[in-house]
Amino acid sequence: MENIGLVGVGLMGHGIASNIVKHGHPLSVLEHPGNQPLDALKAAGVKTFATASELAAAVDVVILCVTGTPQVEAVLLGETGVLKGMRPGTVVIDCSTALPDSTERLAKIVAEAGGRFMDAAMTRTPKEAAEGRLNLLVGGDAELFRDCRPLLACFAENITHAGPVGAGHRMKLLHNYVSLGSVALIAEAAACAERAGVDPEVFIDVLVKGGGGGTALERLRPFLLNKDPSGLRFAMSNAQKDLGYYTAMAEASHSARSIAEGVRRTFDGAVQAGNGEALLPELVAVLAKRGDA
């Protein structure tokens, strides 16, 4: 696994790329308008390719770090996709958030083409990505997981083998439902508190000392106190997408999902109101304003 390729050098992917290079792996990336600036990576010797097929032909491992299932399918199966250039034995590692049913189908297609597939969904934020401290939830063959673990450890602090192909993406959707659902619940309460005239410092203090403390509150704290949304650099549109994937997964397994549907509708409303690119802590302001309608 000497030569690594990466598709998706966005907020998360840039941190992954930097840490792969830091650990001495030759890296190539796909040129794409959605990439973060590549100047520092190119200065460190990173190569770039114009198409995913050309990239795949030059590497032993292809890591995908794109938005969701449509993008994963396009990168793998498109006219100039990974499968058009992939050599036998190539490993495809999908770090995106995706629908597990699609993941399982793509894994079979990759295997039929002579490659090996593993999902390695990420949690945490761009800050931890830059620090090489992501959490990875891995679905795949145990032997492949063992072979790839040293590479994953270049950019991840906690690596969990969740089960066979698709299990990593299933666990990611479960995690994000709980995480994003917690943020949405506190954001709605904070919006109510704002409209009721409750001091935000009092609101935070009471939650911290009671049952409302935790990661979700801490990520919202800078916005509640100073209108600073940087505590959670995650776009509202991404939250909407993840909750849509979760509710689809829950529906497919005939699982209870009434609370999840409520959270999804909250994000749907925020995005439809023109806040798709807003960061998640700004949901507090969106919900507080919506009450005027």
C-alpha cells in the first residue's frame, strides 16, 4: 500500500491528506472545485490528477471523502470513475457518510472488478481531522481491516471495526442521529429560552449542572454566549442529508423513527428557509426567528 489516492480534499479530506503525507506515504489527489487549497500539499510533493480513473490507475489505495451516496456512486461508477482505471488488488476505502444498502452494492461491484472495499466512516470535526485524531467506524473483512489499520492510524485516533461491509456506515448514521439530534434538541430549547428572556449563561449553567450537559451543549456554547458558530463546523445541509439517510435506514428495518422524523423536519425547514450553508449552531437563531412567523 505504498501509493495512496484521495478523492475529496474538503474540510475533512484536507486534514486526512496532510496526515497521510506527514506519515511518509506518497499521495495523489483528484483535482476538484470543491477542494480546499492544495498549495501546501503540492509543495509537500502531492500529485494531482484530472480524473478519478487516472488517479486509480496510479495508486494502490483509493480513499473517498465526499459528501454522500450520489457522489460516492459517481466517483466509482462514472465515465471517468475509479472502476475505469482501478487495477486488480486495489483497495477502496470510503470515509464518506453513505446509505449502507448502496455501500454493500458498491462493495460487490468493486470485488467483481478485482478490488477490495471497506467503509470507514468518520466522526469528529475538521479540527480533529487536521490533528490526525478522527474516529473511524469501519465495515469490512477482518483481514482487510488488519492490513489497512496502519494507514487509517495516520489520520485517526480511535478506530472501531464495527463488522462486515456496511456496518461502518450503519454505525455512523446511528452516531450522527444521536449527535445531531442532541444538538437540535438543545438548539430548540435555547431558542425557546431566548424568546422567553432567559439569560443564556443561566441556561447553560443549569444544563451543565443537570442532565443537559455534554458534547452537544459545549459545541453550542460559543454561539449561545457570543453568536460564534465555529464550535461545530458542520453545515445545516449536511445535517439534513445525514438525518435523511438515518430515517431511510430506520424505515428499511421497520424501526421506530418518530423522533428522528421530527429532527429531520427541523433541518428540512432550516434548509428550505435558505440556511443550507449555515453552520449547525446557527440553528438556534433560525428557530428563534421562526417563532415570529
